[in-house]
Amino acid sequence: MDSASQPDTPAGEPPSPSSVLGVLIAVLTLTLPLFMVAHFSSATAELERPPAFAVPAAAGR
């Protein structure tokens, strides 16, 4: 390994579409789950509770 080796792309060239796509996928992978958790945890849907049944007391006690 020579420390004076040239990089794969010269400094003046724009990044390739595959590297831009990789960065986009990385950003979505990190941020999308956070937004999904925040969205669904703040939902204020009324949950239906089951009716409370009275348990009959044991006779003869």
C-alpha cells in the first residue's frame, strides 16, 4: 500500500449516482423508523374496552 496513491475519483468529478443512492438509502434507514414511531405513538385513537362483567360471589361462604 503506497500512501501516495491516487483516489478512485479525481477531486473535480461529481459523485456517482450509486454513491448518491447509497447515501439516500442510509439517511432513510436512519430517519424513517424514527418518524414512524413518532407518528404511531402519538395517535389518539379511542380504544374500545371490553365490558366489565360482574363475577358472582361464591354461594355458601
